[in-house]
Amino acid sequence: MSERIIDGKAFAAQLREAVGARVPAFVAATGRRPGLAVVLVGADPASEVYVRSKGKATIAAGMESFEHKLDSDIGQDSLIALIRQLNADGGVDGILVQLPLPKGYDEAAAVAAIDPAKDVDGLTAENVARLANNEDSLVPCTPWGCMLLLRDRIGDLSGLDAVVIGRSQLVGRPMAQLLVNANCTVTIAHSRTRNLEEIVRRADIVVAAVGRAEMVKGNWLKEGAVVIDVGINRLDPEPGQERGRLVGDVAFAEAGHVKAITPVPGGVGPMTIAVLLRNTLVAAHRRAGLSDPEGL
């Protein structure tokens, strides 16, 4: 059972350690530490927790953390002005605007305002295009984390059949592009896909990122498949519970026959912040005219 589980928490800890181990060389070469700026608009509790986690991880890796917490009524123009200020700040290598923004804000415009060289979330049009062209780019953190887990477990992905369930800009689409770039044969499935069960049954790799609790059943999965479950869903609490348990998009208990699977929690989730640190260090190297840090 333990051999079947992909321990994203342990892998993420190793990646954070590897990033931190490479920061001193950057400091020696440039005389400064890499810097990550996170912008939070409003007071969404979940976003506040996530931003705090990012800040702690950034500092633990030996980088500079710049947190900008703005009132929800600051307005679009002030948000864009801050982003432009961060673009011009030489000590900032990565900019992340915490999404979703409060109602009334134009998220696309906010993302578009970020300097692509500092776009550690990989969402600007330039980085999306470079990924599509299989060129060096800053890739969204969660998909890149999924790819690291897949390569660690499988090795060469060439020729494998892969299904990505979900087509979001943040996960599904870039995940599919990464798999195409790795020479997989890729199907993108979504809410209007016909015969989804049959499509999934053919897949060597299944990436579920649709946000529906345990939608993918065990009998959909081919024996020996590798399953990456990106979904995080909270079930209704059972009698005597204050909160329901967290589950993924895959019925984990029914997937005993697969080669490997990420659990929820403890699978993909921890990888996102670890890759954010990796992207920040990569962005810092490129902005300083240095080669990308090896092994990341």
C-alpha cells in the first residue's frame, strides 16, 4: 500500500530543501537574495492562510518575502499601480497576485499587468505561449508539481496515454501542454466529454483536476495506471463531526489496483508552494543573467 502512495509532502520538502541549498550561490553571485512579492486583496480567510504559508516558506528558503495586503475596496487602478511598482522593483523577482480577487476586479487585467519575467504563477500570455511552443517559460506551479511527481514515479513519459480531466487555465490546460511536451498522447476531458469512463480506462496517466468529490471511480482506472489527484473537496460532516473530511476527485479507496496515486491531502497540495519557490529562484537567475539552477 505504501509503495502505491505518491508522497507529495515528502517530495515537496525535498524540493524546498533543494531550492534553499541553491540560494547562497545566487546571493554570492549577485549580492542580494531572491525576492517574492505576494499581493492579497481583501480578507478571504483561506487566501490569508495560504499567503502566510507562502511567506513562511519563502523566508525558510533564504529568500526575501514581500507581502502586500490590500483592502477589498482599494480598486482596480490602485492594484495595477502596485503591480507596476513591483515590476520596477529590482529586489522583486517573482510577483504573485492571490486569486480569486474580490468581486468587481478584473483578474485577467491584473495578471496581464505582471512582468512575464516575474510571473511565477505562469499565467501571463507570454508564458502561456512559450509553454505551448515548448520553450523555456515560467509554468503554473501545480501542473509543474504534478509533472515532477510523474517523472519521479515513471521516468520517461514518452508514448504514454494521458487524460487530463479539467480544462482550467491554472491547472488543466497547462498540465495537458506539459504532457504533450513530454511526448504523451493527451486527451483533455471536461464536463461535456462523452464516454468519459471509456476514455479514462485507456489512460496510463490520469490527472483529475475538475473539483468534484470522488467523481472518478475505481473501475474507471486501468490496472497499472498512475493517478495524480489535484482535487480538494470537503464532504458534508458525518454525525458527531464538526467538519467533513477532505477528499480528491478520485475515489481513493477504490483505486487499490493502480500503480501509483496521490492522496488527498498530502499529495499534490504541498507541491504548489514548493514549485512557487523553485519558480522564484529560476526567475531570479534569469533576471540576473545566470544559468538556471541545476536540478530544479
